Amino acid sequence: MRRCLLQAAAAALLLSGCAGAVSKPLAQAALSGDTATVQALLAEGAPVDGRGPIGTTPLMLAAQRGHTETARALLDARADVNASRGKPEDGRTALIDAAWAGHTEIVRLLLARGADANARAESGATALTGSAVQGHAAIVDLLLAKGADPNLKADDGRTPLMEAAKEGRTAIAERLLGKGAEVNATNAAGVTALMLAAFGGHADAVTLLLASGADVNLRSRAGATALKAATTKGHAGVAELLRFVGARE
């Protein structure tokens, strides 16, 4: 089987006449975590950074699936650790893919090999955004230790803290605040992390944000407050907590 894959890769390279042409056998081997085949195909001349139809490289495919040893083999062969899918695709990097998917060891490897902790997808989302949304605390720690900026905003103004608050990820919100996340930052609609936590009924996150200096009476562009968000969704306990510290609708 491996010999057939090698022959197919060699034929593809000859037909393309381009060292950067995608090697489907290499992509398939990376996706399935077949490290030995990846190494053999690379030795035969398959392009380590060959692009698939949507701009993915073999390293991105290995990162998406959490194949650490396969990713290591590709990096040893000088795969571009910061390659992105670019336009018109979503611009994600291998690190962003791995962080969103929760592959801690892949994230550790990519960072050790020079991955940009602040790389942004076309939407402005980062690896830190993804790990905050998904609740991958260990990955959040790795990224922050490597200089990930907790205040980088997506195109709509969302920050990792807002994402953590919205999902009720209190432990992650605490990590972000400890690294300087701005508690009263607003998105494009003027919404804060406190409003999002209140809207979701996440009492622990609301308590943390208040203790960290969140302004309980900030208003969104539509005029809503955290208290309004809580009462709209029927979160009586959160509303009572907000009123206790002086919240107004």
C-alpha cells in the first residue's frame, strides 16, 4: 500500500511540474496520522507545504486531527508552521485549528516550533479565542505563556474574555483577567463580557467580573445593561446579584 502511495505521489509531481503542487497521498497520510508514509512521501519529493483545494497544508490536516507525531515529522521537514489558508478561505493556521479542536500536545509542539500565538483568521479570531470558546484551559495557559494577547479583538470586536464569559467559562475568564484582559472592553455593538455572562445566566462568571472591576451600569449601543440582559432571559438570581451591587436597567 505504501509503495502505491509513493508511486502516486511521484506521478502527481511529474504531471504538475510544480514543486508546490498538492500531493493527495501526502494529504491523506497526514489526515490519517500515518507518520511513516508521510516521511516516505516527503523523501520521494512530495511538497511539504503543498496546498489542497481550500488552502490547507499537510501540517494543518495533521493539526486538525491531533496527530502529534505526524505534525512533528512535517515540521522536521521544514513545514511552514505559520502558513495560513488565506483568502478567499478563512485564513486559519495550524495553531488556530489545533487550539479550537483542543489538541493540547499539538499546540505545545507548534508553539515550541515558532507558531505565532497571535495569528488571526480572516474573521480576526485567534487560537486564544478558540480555546476560550471551547473551554480548553490547558491550551489557554500555553498560549498566554507564549505571549498570546488577551485583548486582541475579532472583526466584530469580540475578545477572548467575552467568549469565555458568554459560555460561562469562569476558570478561563480568571486566567485571562490575570493576564491583563480588559474587563470593560466592548464589541462592535457595545456589549461587554458582563452583559454576555448575565445574558447567559452564568452567576459565577458575573461574580468574577464584578470582583475584577466590571462596570455594572455600562450600556450597549442599543441601550441595554447587564441587568436588562439578565431580566430579559429570566435569570432572577443573576439579576438579584447585579441589583445588590447597584445595577440599573
